[in-house]
Amino acid sequence: MLQVALAQVRLNARRFIAVSLAVLIAVGFLTATLIINSSSKASLTQSVGEAYRNADLLVTSDMYSADSAVLDEDTAALVRDTPGVDGVYAARQAYVTFGEGRDNVFAQLANTSDHADLFPVEVLQGTLPAADNEIAVDKQTAELHELSEGSVLPLTSFIADPTGEQQTAEFTVTALVSDSNDPQAMGTPQLYSTSAAVDRFAEPETGFRSIQVALADGAALENVRAALQEDVSGMAGVSVRTAQEQTDEMVASMTGGNDILTTILLAFAAVALLVCALVVSNTFSVLVAQRTRELALLRCIGAARSQIRRAVIVEALVVGIVASIAGVLAAVALMGGIIAYLKTIPESGFATLAVSPLAVIVGLVVGVAMTVLAALVPARAATAVAPLAALRPADDVRAGTKRGRVRLSIGMVLLAVGAALLAVGTATNNLLVALPGGMLSFIGVLMCATLFVPSLVRTVGRIAAPLGVPGKLAALNAVRNPQRTSATSSALLIGVTLVTMMMTGAATVRTSLDGVLAAGYPVDVSISGAGNESPFTSADADAARAVEGVREAVLVPSAGMAETENGPYGVYALTPEDAAKVVRDSALKLDDGIILMPKGTADKTVTVQGASGSVELKVVVSESQALQPLITARTAETLGGLPAATADTYIPQPELWLSVVDGLNTNELMDLRTDLAAAVDVEDYAVSGSAIERGAYEQVIDVLLLVVTGLLGVAVVIALVGVANTLSLSVLERTRESSLLRALGLTRGQLRGMLALEAVLIAGVAALMGSVLGSLYGWLGVESALGAFAAVAPSLPWLQLTAVLAVAILAGLGASVLPARRAARLSPVAGLAAD
């Protein structure tokens, strides 16, 4: 029987092309999803974690806690002397400016590393600074300000030293380095010099941002980590993490403490696994079921049941191994192509391909196992009856039969249980509950398909009645065999549901994450008037509004002073209408009697002092740490203007708040900052705000979503292959039926039209059902994943959904072309004699 099985694979290779293609694509889909998981983490390490991507371990202090210990030279020496440590990079940062007047530029100055492997950026030209008067500049800054090797760059400290003096020094450019991909640094000039030079400009009490560690050859990471943890155990707020752990911590801080990206990607992997199982099982089951008579004939000539089962398993094993290997290779090639394309885009140059061994192993194991398991059920069914009985046509599994009733009962139970779990998971924002609920409910829908798919096809089939005999026959044939109709539609239903779910999920995730970013960064651009000889006026707002790229600009006058637990704040005033123009967070409603305060404010009420009085206002805390305290213009009128200035009191100057057009990348935002500074006659660093930083984070989100969206093409192909397999096999099963129609007078063109219309009807119904189910699953999935920390509203990409519906119908039409042509070319006599 082994020889028979191998001969079947060799001689009937065309028969196995369809199932092999289904396995290949399914395995490729699963493997690509797992590669996305590892690649997204690698890409985040190259962006969010770029500053320490080369480190084995990091010693960090919680910068947001006032009780945390400061990392100083003693700490660095302690880390350096720890056994197993080959070298350290005590990273320090200072803030400086260079240029004059409106060309004054704010920049970050960091120290170089004595351990070359720990330095986070690449040297593109020249050599890193060796003397205290030398400096390295990132490529973008060098091009923007026309700097090159040998250029002299005068720097001034941004913050005065304890004596009130601002340090100044001239530096010679010795190297150009790569631009930073860190969202917290993108758009800001990055300068590098020696530790002594940075110490000259840095605030003494800040210490090191982190101490990065490179392990010695042969040193065990966990042993060195344990030793470092023991060394810093007495230092409050100090942690020892790997680079990946630190990256995950930063990503979690962006998403309110939830590792949403990993959760979503794991959900995609689980969904991919379900799709693989359903598509492969459906395709292979139909294929083996069609060979029931052939297998029964082998039993008639002496083959035992066990031999038949082993032969089918061997066939499935060969197909599974070959197709799974091809699927893994295709996934790696696909993801490699996507990442290579992303690298050509400057804003997503940090995209990194990471093929984990787990992705390869899981893809191969799952592909082979599913192919074999998919073949077991039909093989057992073929050998469960007597050989002569199996040679007769098999009864369909209809709803009225015992097997049909059992199947429907199981399907209804799965649908009810799955729907309940999905509802609970969505209500409690628990993806781990919602995900299996969605899977069970979808399996239940597929098992109960014979209840509603034929009825829907019959209803839609009335549209084909005006097309004459082919239309009427197509509508009748589409529902004459409910089991065959359900099996044919299931392949497309799976693919369309998956595609629509991902499209809706990606659009909803994008909208929800935009809402989170809007809450954290509510004002796109703010222009400070501090240091100006004259305060801003409405004319300055008009000048800023006229700059290309600016949507709205409003003058925000200062209204008073507020004393809180966190210290004194300058308070600003706007009308609710003007606030709605420039504040992106729609949840922040400005109203009389309240004051909008930045995140971290513990006060329940705040008293705002003005020139002629004071008022106590209820505090509404925003999700942004950068939002200036804001009250309504009507409330500000009761204060009588700003209180009188004293030597110890800081009196805020009016500001300009702007909203910019969507879709600007980091370079365009930097150009906009320069244009705005020129328009209102201020220095560049006076133009700040969240647009640049939010834009950088949005680029990271866009890259990750773009990679996930790349799987949609694969999912569409799964749908095409699934429907092509089942429709082709369905048409081949009906060779004698088609020939009988020809013998009764149906022309070849009418036969082709009948089969095409039948395919379109089934495909159209499956596509409509899949669109509805996919949209619902996509929305509920995002709600369960993101609902705990973000407002989730369903976002339906109507244009994309319409395209999927059109492609699905065309896929059904295309799948019928070749088999219909074959049925039409076969003579009625030969077709009636076919077995």
C-alpha cells in the first residue's frame, strides 16, 4: 500500500495541487503571522529601544519617581567591577542650543561610549569625538544646517547652571552619524561628544539616564543579572533589565501599562491557526471524499481497512511535508519583501525582519499535522462501510439524517457557548476570553451553515430568474444539494470573514490608538511667547494660520496663577469654540466652573488668582502631562486679568496653539516648525508641542499595521484557493448530470452560464455573510483588546469591504471557468458514461 500511495501522489499530482496549495498558503499565513510577532519586537527595539538596542543588560532608574536613586559615577564603577561585565556605557544627556536669533535650534547632546559595541548609532563618515572640543552630528541635522567634517559648531547650554550662567563652547565636527529612530528623539538634532563635554552642559543632579552593560565572552546573562541586582538592591527605583524588557516597558508605558501590540499579534496567530485548520480540512475532506469509490474498489481486491487508512495518511504526509516547507519559505520571502520595501521609506527605515525558530517549527509541525488529521476523518468514513456499499453513491449528510442532526446540535451548542464567551470577553475587555469565544462561535456558524446558506442562496437566486433557463437551473442547482452548497460557500466564507475582520480590526485599532495619542498629546503645536519683547496678539495667530500645513491657530491669553501640590501654574483661557479647534482630545470638554489640569494633578479643586479676585474651580485631569491649565474665557473675565508681577512670581505670557493637517511626516513637521518660527518671529525651540512626537509614534503604529495588513493579500488567496477547490470538485462530481442536461438540449454556452451563475450566487452569499461576520468579529476583538484603556468605536473601511465583496464574486466566477469549460467540451455520450 505504500507503493500504491506514492504512485497515487506521483500519477495524480494534479489532484493534489489544490490541497497542496491550500496547505502552502495556510502554513505561510500562520508562519508569516508568527514572523510578524518577532519582527515587530525587533522593529520596536530598533525604534523605541534604539538607545540601548546593543546592550545585553541595562541598569535604569525610575525618572518619574522623586524617591528614585540617581545613577552616578559610583554606580557606574560598581556595575563595571561586577564579574562577567566586559564594558559599560553610562549614558548621559544634556540640552543645548546652537545658531542665532530665529535660527537658534534646540538639540540633545549625549556622550559617546568607551565600549564601541554599545554606541547606539552608526558612524557614517569621519571618527567619533576623542577630545572635549569635538562633536558628532546626525546626518539629517548636518544636511539641514550645512555642517560637515571640520565645521565649527558653537553650543550654549539650554538650562543655566546653579550660578545662573549659561555655558558656551565651540566644537569641531569630526563625524556624521545615522539619524535616530527613537520616537522621543526624532525631529530633534542629535549631537554626541565626550563625557566631559556633556557634563559641562548637563544638570549635575540628573545623573546618568541608564548604564548599559556588555557581557564578557562566556558570561551567563542570568548570573550577571543576579549579581547586578544584588549590587543595586539598596538603591530605590533602580532596575536591571534586558534591552527587550526595557523596550516592552516603554511600549507598555505608551499604552497605559498594557502590552496591547503583543496581545493583538498573538490574537492574529490564533486566528491564523483556526483558518489553517478550517481551510485545509475542508479542502482535503472534499478531495478524499471524492475518492471514496476508488478506495472501496481497493478494498474489493483485497486491501484491508488499515492499509487503506495508512495509504491515505502517507499521501497526506507527503503532501503536508512538501507543502509546509514551501509555505514556510514563501512566508519568509513575503515578509522579507515587505520589510525590504519598508526600509526604503525613510519614516519606516527601522523595520527589521526577525525569523524566529519557533515560527519555522510551528509552521512545519502544524502544516503536516493538520494535513494528516484532515485526511483521517474521510479515510475512516471511506473504510467504515462495506466495499460494495461504498461503491454505491453515498447519501448526503442532510439536516434530517442522524449524522446531520448530530452535526447541527453540536454546531448550535458551539454557537451559543462561543457567543456567550465573546460577549463576556468584550464586556470585561478580556481578549483571552473573547478570542476562544469568537473561534467557537465561528465554527458553530460553519457547522450550522446547512440551515441558512441554502435559504439565503435561494432568496438571492431569484435575481437570476430573468436570465432564462440557465438562471433558473443555477438557482435550483445551488440549493438542490444543501451539503454541497454549504461546503462550497464555507471556503469563501472563511476567507472573506478573515479578511473583513482584519480590515475592520486594523481600521478600528488605528482609530482607537489615534484617540489614545490625542489624549496624551492634545495640542499639535504650541508657540511660547516667553522672552519676547512684546506678547503675542491675534495678528500673530493670523500669521501662523497662514503657514502651509496649519489647519487652525488661536491666541491663548494668560488669565491668572494657580497654586497646586505640584507647585505654581500659569493658567490660560479659551472659549469652548476655540478650544475645540486646537485640542484634539474630544473627551476634554471646556466649561465654566472647571479647570483642565495636566496628568498627575492630585487636587480636587484649584484656586485661580487674578488681578481683582480669585475663583475656586473643579479640577478635570487630562491624560496629557503637557497640557497647560485651561479655563473658559468667561471664567477668566471674573479674575480681572493677571495678578501683579513680583520678583518671586513667574507670570505666564500668551501662547499660540495650533492644529496641523493630518498625514505630515517628521521631516515635514520639522520644516513646519521652522516656517512657524519665522512667521511669528521667535526662535525655533519656542515652537514645541506634540505633533512631532505623536507623528513619530504614529509612524511606528503605521509600520506595524502595514505589516499586519500585508497578510490580507494572503488571506484573499486562501479564499480564492478554497472556493476554487470546492467549486472545481463540485463541478467534476456532476459530470454525468451536466452531460444529461446537454443531452436534453442545453447548449454549451448555457451550461457554462449555468455553472457560472451558480458559482456567483454561492460566492455572493458567502461574501455577504463573511463581510457581516468579519466586521462584527473585528470590532468586538478590538473592543476586548483595547477597551480597557481606550474608547473603541467601530470603524468600517467601506471602500475596502466593497472591494473584497467584488473580488469574492469574481473569484467564484473565475473558479467556475475551467471546470465549466471542461464540462461543456465533453460530449454528452462520454459524460454519461463517465464514472
